[in-house]
Amino acid sequence: MSVDLEWVAVLRHGQSAGNVAREEAEAAEADVIDIAERDADVPLTELGREEAKAAGEFLAGHPPDLVVTSTYRRAWDTARLAAPAGVPIVPDERLRDRELGVLDLLTSHGVRERWPDELRRKRRLGKFYYRPPGGESWADVVLRLRSLLRELSSDHPGARVLLSAHEMTIFGLRYILEGLPEPDLMRAAHATEVPNGSVTTWERDRDGAFTMVLAQEVGHLHATDTSPTADDDAAEQLS
């Protein structure tokens, strides 16, 4: 797939109330994560807002032409707090987080206890192609990202685009932009932590190939005395 963009970056949303609730539930070995809102409405914590503002310091020195944000509140609020003044912010539902279906709100303990057959099915199919009932596989998310990149290339050729989104977005873009085969992508995902408020960037060379230039950069967080935080979906933690 040809992507006609000069620079692509992903800003992972700041710490959310869901991140905190997930950590507490995992630590307590509870089955269910106590989140009142639907996933699309989970807000940033105060620390998450500070992480987003710190990311704004980074973006002031690396301004995008356009910010495209997930329609989920935590990512949209991050975009509003981080985007340089005057840069348009466009919401796009194709950047939403991966939908987990019946595994939504379950901890890793909860998945093992309540859906052991699904865990076995995931191990047989592999993480990339496994789709929980009512949810999405990694491949499904990649298809949405391909559609978005194709549209951005057509409407904004040669632009510098920042995506305010989720952890999964980064791995999907590695698959598309870098052409990582599935086994390499899975190894990279297993070894990679994506902190809240981190920035990952790719640049296109003269031949049209993309190279990752910054990988989960958090220097702007340390520079503003903002604590980096990280949290993975429980369903993603299960191998």
C-alpha cells in the first residue's frame, strides 16, 4: 500500500480513569474492571491531562499539518490539550480502540475464569487473527487503519499527520508502514511498552518507504516533570 504522507505520528492518549481502574482490578485479582462509563466515554485523569499538555510541548517543536483523533473521549481530550494552536483536529471513528466484545471489562484473571474456551481459541489462532465474540481482531483494526491512511493520502498528499489514538494504533501502523510480518509484529508487541502520552513517529524517504524515527518517546514528559504511565488491555496480555 502506498501512503502519500511525509510524516506520521501517534500520540497515545494520557492516563485515563480506565487505566487506573484496570490496574486496581488486576492487582486485586478481580474478574471485572469497575468502570461506570462505556469505553468511548472514559475520561482522562488529572495526570492524564498533564501528560497531554506535556505532549503539546513536544508538538510545538514538531507541528503537524493535521491532527486526526479517535472519537473516544480520552483520545479526543488528549488531542485538544496537545495540538498546537491553529492546527485542525478531525475526529475519525476508524481510530477508535480495539473492541473486545465479550472480553470487555474483564481482567486477565476474569478471562481465564469465565472464557477458558476463548483463551484456547486465541492460542490456536494467534493474537493477530483472533476475534473475540462481538469484538475485533488485530487484523480488523489494520483494515480500518488502511482505509484511513488511504483517505488521508488522497485528501492531504504530502502532509504531516498526527493521530491521537490508542496503543493498538502503533502496532497496526508498524504492520502497514514498516511492512512487519505477523511473527515479527507479535514479537515487537510483546517486547514494547507504550506509555500514556508517548509519541511514536515515522518519516517517509525518497523511495516512499517509512522508517520509525521515534519509538514511544517520553522525553517531553520527563522534561515537564510529568510521570509516564502505561497500561495494557487485559485481553492483550494473554498469550
